[in-house]
Amino acid sequence: MTLDRSGRAAGRGAYVCRTGECFDTAFTKGALSRALKTPVPTESRIALGEGLKLDDQMIEGGARGQE
């Protein structure tokens, strides 16, 4: 499982907004697992969450194209 910052990687994926709070909600309510049609292991959740924390520090604004 990888974090695709460009949103253009080939294969199956799910869109989650770039805030940690949004990601936590998607994970705890099971939306991410449903979108991917597979359970998300805790290790993957932690790794993806860390990647999002880095994004929160680097990006101003949440919309694509405003990076």
C-alpha cells in the first residue's frame, strides 16, 4: 500500500482528503477498507497516516493544483 500524492498511479486506489482527521475518520468508520475492497492492516494505516502528517506540514490549501 502506498500514498500517491499525484493521484495518477495505476491500479486500485481510494481518495482521502489530506488532513489527518479526515484519514482517521475514513479508517475508523471502515470507508477506506470498503473503497479498497480489502481490509487495511494496522501497519499500513500507520504508514499512510505518517505520510499524511508530512503532507499537512508541506502543503498549504487542500485542493489539487494549489500545491
